[in-house]
Amino acid sequence: MNKIVITGGAGFIGTNLALNLVKDNANHIIIFDNLSRAGAEKNLEFLLSKNYKNLQFFKGDVRDFKSLKEIVKDAKIVFHLAAQVAVTSSVEEPLKDFEINAMGTLYILEAIRKVSPDAIIVFASTNKVYGELKHLKLKETKTRYVFAEMKNGISEKENLDFHSPYGVSKGCADQYVRDYYRIYGLKTVVFRQSCIYGAHQHGNEDQGWVAHFIIRSLMGKSINIYGDGKQVRDLLEVRDLIRAYKTAIKKIELVKGEIFNIGGGKNNSFSLLELIEFLSKELNRKIDYNFYPWRPGDQKVFISDNRRIKKLLGWEPEISTEKGIKGLICWLRKFRIDEKGK
């Protein structure tokens, strides 16, 4: 039996990952989550309602080193997804943000080093480790910003430039994960993820903006835009992300210690204004929106250059943004959790 631990396993990515892995009866899935994020309890309720015999839940916090050692003991694979995920929350509570993202990750690594040094560790990092990217030349069109020179997007060669407490804490964790491969030989892989979306995502203004925009639109409520709405993100459907995780595990001897940028790439990108226009047509309704000041460290454009992950893992996105967003609309219509749209 393969013991697999998913920290933050009741979150959006963790829920989809658990549903994928639990299908293999050779896997024993441990979900470790403190259920602090809105929607996590509903996701957990959904998972447990399936009565999978090879899935267990343990309520706990990544800041509890003793519990972590017990949970990861004899684990074959650890997916470290637990995090404080909002830039705004990190600005309001930087100490808490550091404790969860940086120290919590160090605790995970130390726990694995002590009791399961042969485990594979997959870490969910973020494109925010590259900072605001103000040095890159942009062009401005009616609906979006466009890189003037970086036609394939941001590669792993881009200098790190942490901006915002969230960017710093995740960047610190990102580097610790990599260094535990170099110093201690742990089998780590870091994914610097762009905008991930899909079923079981209960987005709000701080995080999960695609789901949040859809929820507000379905409810006939206005959307708040921070900035001018022309900022662009490449979108990656969560099932494509999970496929990358699993491919990396299969090829761990090739990619251990590696860091990958991962996102939908240049062919799966939307600006905020473009997504609102897409939803307006798809839902056949007018969507109101209001503008507010830019948030700290917000990138005007982030598109992931996926060429390196394609070269080493043979991976590239398969689910188009249009298909993926339509699927998320259907899921939210049927299973919408946050009826108030907050």
C-alpha cells in the first residue's frame, strides 16, 4: 500500500488530487488540513461522503511539528499544498503568513527528513516568486497588456524578486524545498504555478479569481477589479496540473531537485476584462464591475513558459481555457457553496 499524504488536502487542488489518486486501491490517501479556508469543510464533506476505504482525514496544522512527523511517517509521496494563499491577507498578517507558508514548509521538510527520507515531495509554489516584473517591456491594447519581447512567457531563468509578504513566504518555502534536495538528498519537485482553476474551487476576491468572477456573475452581482482589468494570467485547469504532478512522480529520478513554471501558456490566457466579456456572452447577461487601486506586487502580465516542463516531462496543457471555464460554470451552477458570493 502506497501511503500518500496531501497537506491542504481539503482545498481545491487537494480535493481534485485526492479524487484522482483514491481510484487506485494500492494508494492509501491521508488528507491533512486545518479546514481554515472557506469551502474546505464542504470539500471534505464531499470526499468523505464517497466512503472511500483508502482515504482518511486528519485535522491538523502544518505549524504542529509533532503531528507532522506522525502523519508523514512511512509516506511514499507527500504533496505539500497547505498554504496561506492571499496577498491581501499576507499584508494584513505577515507573521501568520510566514508561519504557515515558510515555517510550515520547513517543518514538513524536516519531518520527512527525520522519518521518511525516501519520500517524494511535490510542492505547490507560485508565480508570485517573480515579483511585479516591472522591468519587462509591455504593450497595451484595448483589453490587455502584452509582453513586448517575451513571446513564450516567463521561464525559470527569470530572476526571483519576492514582492508582498505572500511572495516572500512562498519564495522562502520554494527555496527551502529545493535546498533540501541539494543538502539532504530529498526527492523534491517544485511547481511554480500560474492561475489554476476547476471544480471544487470556491473563489473569493483574494484567491481563485476565475471561480469568484463566475460566482458573482451567476448571482447577478458586480465584480471588483483591482487595477485597470487589463492584467493577464494564463489559466490551467486543475486536471492538467494533476497530470503534471503524476508525471513528475513517475520520472522522479530525472526531475528530483527541479523547479518548473507551469500554467496554461500563451494560448490559454485571459485578462480580467476579457474573462468578464467571455462570461457575459456565455451566461447571456450584462456583468457590472467596479475599479479599485492596484494590489501590492500585482503583475500586469504573467504567462508561464512551459517549454522546460514539456522538454523534461513531455507535458503540456490539454484542456482549453474555453472548455475548462465552461466546465467550471456547470460545476458552480450545480454545487455552488458560497451562496452569498463572498
